[in-house]
Amino acid sequence: MAQTARRPHTHVRGENMERKVHTYRAGNTLIQVVEPLPMTKEEIERVLEAYHAAGWDIIEELAGRGEDV
């Protein structure tokens, strides 16, 4: 169930933005997932490229140690 954050999150540049928060409970743990800030297609591509590069670095490190990938 999505709910609005109790306090608006403040963007680094000082803009106040209300963002949706999805709240889950697992046992005694409260998990809150906050929706990301709006991004341009170029920003999204840079983030995805960074994720892919990190994944390949992990694969290469494991393979270099002789571990299964």
C-alpha cells in the first residue's frame, strides 16, 4: 500500500518534493521504499550503465579467483 511521506523529502538543491513511500513489515522490521526523484532519460542511462559496469566487475573478480559465476 503506497502512502505519502509524513514529511516532504528535501532535494539536494533545496526543492521540497513529496514522494510516495511504500511501507512493508517483515517481522519486527519496518521497510520503507521511497520513490526515486524524477530523472531524464540520459540520467537513467548513466545509472544503468554504472549498475552494469559494477556487475561485470564482480563477475570478473569472481572469475579471477576461480569461483563459479
